[in-house]
Amino acid sequence: MAKDLYEILGVSKSVSKDELKKAYRKLAVKYHPDKNPGDEEAEKRFKEISAAYDILKDDEKRAAYDQYGEAAFTGGGGQQGFGGGFDFSGSSFRDIFEDLFGGMGGNQQSAASNLRGADLRYNLEVSLEEAHRGGSKTIKVPSYVACDTCDASGSASKKEPEACSVCGGSGRMRVQQGFFTLERTCHACGGVGTTIQDPCGACSGQGRVRKTRTLSVNIPEGVEDGTRIRITGEGEAGVRGGEKGDLYLFVSLKRHEIYERDGADIHCQVPLAMTTAALGGSIEVPTIDGSRARVTIPEGTQTGRKFRLKGKGLNVMRRSGVRGDMYVHAFVETPVQLTKKQKELLQEFGGTCSDKNNPESEGFIDKIKNFFAEL
């Protein structure tokens, strides 16, 4: 007596499609020939559960089985029981193969996809000024371009390609390896599905040749480090007039001599003369757009003090008219190479200073005293 298909898969007759598939996957993994080499019983069980799933996963076949049993698939050229040979290239095997091994052998590439040109990557380095203002930039890209000699047809006489005689135009070939029937790219046509009888001498029948192209690409205002820009149709030319790939620009910023970037804000460190820091005054600093800005320095400015210039930073990407800020960091410079007279003046000045003239120094001394007093 033939086994019940539901019993073979260990499920009830009311099982849902998802539950059925999970049960099949679990059993298929357990009894797969690769996991049980030389085990004839496991091989037989694998064929049995695969054949059962092949019927029950199909709504029409399942309905016929529920009504007529195994008789619905015997005698009419359909399924011949469940103990005979099993075609591993069948639909149920493809299902489990796709689920377990990422679709190898299941998702076939079309011949058209094999004609498409490859996508290209170009690492584009720009200055901070270029990133701020945006605009066009010229680059040179080595790539495949359409062959002018044969008008990208690949044929010297520009004839239409013929279906590949080896794969029948599918671009794929089936290869039997033990229990498996695998699909591979056709070696004769390279997966294209067609062949050229009189290949063009300039491109060897490819319909494309290697060449360095000069392109003008657009850099958006405020572009950030690491930005990826896609330019459709500027990748490699396809085989024999196939679709062109895309070009991807990966933007990186050059290190700037003056500024450091923080998003749309920029920072720069400006040295101050000791007298300017002490007495106050004003200084001019360059801005990213080439102009100059005046910064007022108050009396007693210390190293590290930060001055904000609103709206003097970088343009914000995709936000027209919006800019970041510029921050000027003061760095008080100690004078060097003093003359005798200058030293005398400084010593005289130092003798007139009190605690209130050096609050940071005196405050630090107090902290040291407190520290040792607590020991």
C-alpha cells in the first residue's frame, strides 16, 4: 500500500503552504545525499519526500490527490508513484536549492542580462573649495565603448547574430554531476545566447573596444566625504549593442591646509600676537568662498577661545541657500627671539602683575595647595 503523502512529510491534511514548505525543507536537509554519502536509505527517503512535496505544493495537484489519491497521477503520463527515479532539476528541487544555497541553479540569468555592460567605480578626490561650490569636473575613465567599425554589432558585415548552436540560444547549459543537474554559462557564446559568424576584426566580435573616455561630471554643492553619485548609462558599453552599465563616483575630500570640516561647519586655528590677545583688537581671516572676514578680539583672550562666524561655513548638500558656520579658534603665540630691550620690558611688566592679571595661573596654584593639604 502506497504511503500517504502527508504522512511522508509529517504534516496534517490541513497544513498551510508555509508550514508545508518548512516541513519539506527540514526533511530535505536531513536526508540530502550530500549529508548522507553512500546511504541508500537516505537517498530513497530524499526522493520520496521531494516527490511528495512536488505534488502537495501545487494547489491543483493537491486538490486532485485529496480527491483521488495516488491514482490521480498514475497511468496518464504523470507522476509514476513515489519510489522511482527523481529528476533533481525539477521544480521542488529548485525550491529547496534556492532556499538553502542562495538560488544557485534556480534563478537563471537571461541572455539580455549577459549583454549588459559592467558598472564602473571611479574614486573622485575633490578639494574643500570644490565641495563647497560644486560644479563640473573633468575625469578620464578607462572603459569599454561601442565599436565604430561594426556599429557595435560585432559583425564585420553587420549581420544579425545567430542563435548559439551549442545551447540553443538559452545561454545556459545543463551539466549532470552525480545526483545534481546544474546549470552553467554556455562556453560557446559566453551566456549571450547568440554567436557571430563573421566577427569584426577591430573588436573580435564583441561589438565594443577598450578606450579611455573623458567625461564632465557634476559635483553637487556641499558634497560630503564618502558620497556616492550614480551616473546612469556611463558605465561600460554592453556586448553587441547591449545596455550600458552605470558609473558610480565615490567622493573623497583632500586635506585642507587651513580648515577642518565638521559637517557643514568649518574650523580654523588662528595665531594671535600676545599683545593683541592681552589688549584686544581685530584680525582678518580668509573664508571658504575666497573673501575675508574681520573678527573682533576682546581684551584678555586666551588660547582656545572660539569665535563663530555665522553662515560662513560650507553649503549644505541638497539645501539651496543654507550654509554652515565658521569657527575661529584663537591660539596665543608666545614671542620668540627677544632682544635685550624686549626682555627688560617684559621683566618690568611682570613685576607689575598681580593675581588678578593671571587668574588661571593663580587658580591652578590654589588647586595644588588644596591637593597637598588633603594628603
